[in-house]
Amino acid sequence: MSDNLVLEAKSVSKFFGTITALQNVDLHLNKGEVLGVVGDNGAGKSTLMKVLSGLYKPSEGSLFFDKEKVTLNSPRDSQNLGLEMVYQDLALAGNLPIGDNIFLGREPTRKVGPFNFLDHKKRKQLTEEHLAKLKINVKSADQKVEELSGGQRQAVAIARATAFNAKIVLMDEPTAALAVKEVGKVLDLILNLKKLGVSVIVISHRMDDIFTVCDRVMALFQGTNFAQSELKNTSRDEVIGWIMGKKD
Amino acid sequence: MDHGEERLMDKNQETLFVRLIPFFERYGILLLILIMIAVLHLLQPDVFLSWRNVTNVFKQVSWQSMLALGVFMVIVTAGIDLSVGSIIMLSLMGLAIASKAGMPWYVVMLVAPAIGFLCGMFNGIGITLLRMPHPFIMTLGTLYIFRGIGNLISGGVPITGFAEEIRVIGNGKIKLDAFFGEGAREYIPTSLILMIVIFFIFWIFLNHTRIGKWIYAIGGNPGAARAAGINVDRILIVVYTLCGFLAGIGGLILAGRTNSAYPNAGLQSELDAIAAVIIGGASFFGGRGTVLGVFAGVMIMGILRNGLNLMNVSVFWQQVLIGSIIILAVYIDVLRRQLATRT
């Protein structure tokens, strides 16, 4: 198991002034594994994700990518190491087409003389290939994001996160804003990523999500590791108990 | 996508009205221009489409179109620039003073765009670094500041008489003797050529470069742009600087056209520029609009003013009409958003 380790956090603590958001938290993630992170509001889930993505610097503790110790100064650093975050508020520009959103900030260009121009053809082609690889169905790569349903937007956000061969994807409540009938599609997409060898960390309140896609689940309680288990060795009732701080 | 949802979507989109929206979004404005031209031609058959009148319209819109193009980019970022009318006046005054000081004409010609550039950069830096709550406030301030400085350096009096080389941009004529025979009166104004070239360059910039794409992204969702690693503040400074630069070019054209720098130059022309942009289909909420639309908006304003003047309609009615068109154009935008956005 440890041969496949892609990400590890060792006794990470994060203090905001006198408030302790995280205290000696450990986390590990294997290649192609889907890890569910659960916990009540304020348990430290989002803070932990922000530490892993480089948005926050840990006050104590260290991070390892592919078993190498790293210091992240910004989300750019974690991106360069192959970690992408899918934001809860879906960082997409609704006025732009799907392809433009997926490649925003990293647009393919071609040189004409001294100038760099957008390579519209290549972007369209890469977008279509990538959507097909993830089995995301949309009418056209040129459709504007604002014309899409919530589930399709979430799919575009995930496509954006994985367009540059991300090895690790963090998702903060990927199904929270979705209509019930769309949740299944996003969960299918997560399973698809797993098949492609991508490791995923999913924060979710929904036990259905956790028990559909995750291999392992860990619970935070008041900023500390509370419990964790392979999914097959636990039950919904037990996990719900962990969220509330109860252990048998 | 499951089949139930697919059917639902198709059904929505098969509504004729909804299907026509993209068509009108793209071509409706050109249709409007053609109708205006046809109507004015019928009303004034000898005058309106005469060479002299058409070139006159183009000469008039050429400097105004520079302001509209700059303000358009700013509006795409969901911002606003109220100071362009004052920038055009200040750059015109700077040009006049440089000319009076006896500087060579090629230096004088650079003065106006350079002043515009610096004014725009000042706006951009103020909006981003001073963290003004809205560009409206910063550029409202500079609307007063720039015109005040223009009056301070000129003493508040007009300065007239520029060298022919300076006037060539705004007043130059490209003779068409080759087509119409020796000594023909038909010509193409230099300012029309300049306008077409500049609009083409900015069309390339906005549609075929990364920065152009980012300008639209910022207008659509600045948070998304930031999350994508785009330096939003830097792009905004670029946009406001280019807007000021274009106003400076407008000042250069106006210098050639009027052969004078006067305290009221460009007064309220920022409002005409905003009106042209909105009529041209850009959304005030940012992220939406095209360079061709701006051109059309400028032409609609120009043709309308020209036509109403030819018909001897009072300036007061012109104001009422232009105001009504702005409100109608924005109302169409509101309807479009309601119908086109699935929530």
C-alpha cells in the first residue's frame, strides 16, 4: 500500500490567532484511491483541503508529494505537482464556452511572427478529447457554461481540474448544489477518474456520496483525526456517529 | 445526460422565439443600420447617400469611435470609464501646447496618445491599487481632475492653428482620382482608414489573444479568473490604460478635424461612448459584447444624428430619441438574459 502513496500530510496543525483549526492531523492518499473526508461544520475539513492545495501554509507539520517533502507557497505550486482543487462555488466564467473555461489561464497558443495567438482549433480538439475521455456529454464544446445545468457545470469544473493530467483532485462538496437526478452523474465521473488512475479526496456531508464512490473514509472532529476505516469495514451509522463525535 | 432531460431541453429550445435570439443577437444590429439607411435614403434621396454626407458621418464618428472602443473594453470587465471625455480634452490641450511650443510635428503627434496612455494608467492603478469600491468613483474623480488640468495648462482659452502634418490624421483626404478621373471631388477620409485599422487590431486583440480572452473572463467571473491564476489587477490596468490611449488617439483625430483645442472638447462624450457601447449590444454587467457591435453602435448614433440634422429635427428631439434607444437596447438585453440563461 505504501508503495502507492501519492500524498501524505504528517501531524499538520493550523492556528488562526488563538483558534486551533487543525491539530496534528495525518492524512494519506494512494494512487487511484478515493478518500472521503467527513466531519461536522468547523471540524477542519475545508482548512485541511486549503493546506493541501497550498492556499494556507500549515503552522506545523509537513506535506509529502510522491514521498518527497514539499513546501507550498500558493495553489500554483500544488498545481505544478499535479494537485487540482475543484471549488465549491465552481470557479467558472458563465459567459465563456466550455472549452475556454477548461483552458482558462492555460490556453493553447500558436506563434505568428513575434505574436502569440489563441489556437482555437487545438483548444476545441483538446476539449472534445478530454470530455470524451471523462465520458462527459454536452452538446458542443462551444456551448456557454451559463447554458448548462448544475451537474454539467460541476462536470466542466472537474474536467478543468483534470485537463492537465492531474494526479490528485480535491473536491469540496461536489454534489451539494445539485439536483438529485444530477448527483449520480457527478459520482460516475469521480469513479471514472479513479479508473483513469487519478486519486480523489471528496469532502461530503452526504453518506450516499461517500458510500458510492469512496474506498476509505476518514472523520475529523474538532480539528483532529477522529477515526478512519476502509469503507467495507464500516457502516453509515458508524460514520454518522463519527461526525457527531461518538465512537463505540 | 439522461434522456428525460435531453427531451426537456430540446423542447425549450424549439420555441421559435428562443431559437431566433442568437440570430438577432448577431445580426439584428446590422439589420437596424440597414433599415435606418433605407429610411433616410427614402426621406432624403439626394443628400443622405451622397459622397459628401457619407464621408461627413465617418469623419464625425471617427474620434467618437475611439472613445467607444476603449469604454467597450472597460465595460466588458464589468467596469466603467467616465473620464474619457476629459482625457480627450487634456490630450488635445497637451498637443496644442506642444505645437505652440514649436516642437517638431512628429513629437506633437505622439503627445496626445501619450497623455491618454498615462491618464488611463492612472485610472487603472487607482482602481486596482487604491481598492476603490467601483471604477465609477475613480473615473468620476478623474473626469474632473483631467479637465481641470487641461484648463490649468491652457489657461481655459482655446488654442488654434496646427501644422498640416498634425492635421492629416483627422482631416486628411485620400484622393480617388484613379477611380473618378482627374480632379474628382470624391475622397476617403484618413480618419476612416485609421478607424478601420484600429478596430481591426482590437478585434484581433480581444478575440485571438490570451489577454483578450482573460478580459472577457474577468467580466464573466473575476473569481474564476483569479482561480485560473490570472492576475486580474494587472489585466485591469492594461484595459484602462488602453482605454485612455484610445481617447488620446481620439484627441489627435479631433485636433486635425477642428484645428483647435478648446475647453469644451469632448464634453459629455463619455456618455455618447457608453451609449454607443450599450446600443451595440454589450452588457453593462460585463463579459458580453463584440467589437463589431461597438462599431455598429457608433454608426447608429452617427447616422441617427446626421439623419435628424438633415431633416432639421431639433437637437432636443435628438436627445429624446437617443435616450429612448439606449433604454430599449438595454431592455432587450434584459429579456435576452432571462430567456437564454437556464437556472
